[in-house]
Amino acid sequence: MFVLGIDPGLSRCGYGCIERGRPPRAVAAGVIRTDPRIDLPQRLAELQLEIRSLIADVRPDVVAVERVLFQQNVSTAMGVGMACGIVMAEAVVAGCDVAEYSPNEIKQAVAGHGSAGKHEVGQMVQTLLGLSKLLSPADAADAAAVALCHLAHIPGRSTRARISGVSA
């Protein structure tokens, strides 16, 4: 089983694909970037094409996404929400299961407590995946943490996402 974890964002969308196993294995990790100087519709289209390509390349069984619960900057929150919508829609079209987790659920699953900081989460991702160094940038580590969170919750909250009449 492959889980694609996503830390959604419009400027930086982190991804981490983890293979289930003992120990779990990192398959891919990185960040999809869009240029903030480009018009919003173009950025969304770029992100959509990149997510579609990523899903086609890694062929995950599940796409796990960090749910945004609170954001002080309204503009950032809207961009994250739009990015999240694109990711979930592309996952459904590709026939993947989709799961959402709150930041606290992710931190609890990976670091053992919901108040873990970014660096602590990054270190735990490194340890759990047996990596020689921290994943960089932090968005990639955060996305891998989302995937690890899903693996910790199996058979829990994943739901089969299917839309009749939609093809990839």
C-alpha cells in the first residue's frame, strides 16, 4: 500500500509518498511550487496538472491531506483551501481513497503529542522512515507526516471516494 501525504498550499504544496511496511519506506517527497506573481487561475491550473502527474507517477492507494482548521491570514487560508480542493478532486478522479487529518492528529500520530513543533515532527519523520537526514524543505516532511499519520490510523478513517461517470 502506498499513501500519498499532502501538506496543501498554493505557493508550496508538500508531498510525501510512503509505502506501508515494517518499517515504512519513503518512496518520494518534495514540494510543488507555484509563482505568486502569476494570476490565481493559472497557478491553480499549474498545481492541478502537477498533482495529477504526481498521482499518476506514484499511483497511491490513498491520498491523505492535512485539514486546515485555522489560519490567521485569510488570503493564505483561501489558497490552502483551494489547493486542498484540487488535491482531493484529483485523488477522487484517479480512484484513490481520500482521508483528512487535523494538524493535532498528525502530530499525535508521529510525535506522540499534539503540541509537537515543526522541527520535532521533522525529526520523528526522519526516525520513523530511517532517513539519514531531515527531509527538506519542511513542507515535504510535513506531508510525509500526514502519510505516516494515515498509516497509524489504518483501518480507521479512510473512505472510498468514487464518483460515477468521472474518468481520469
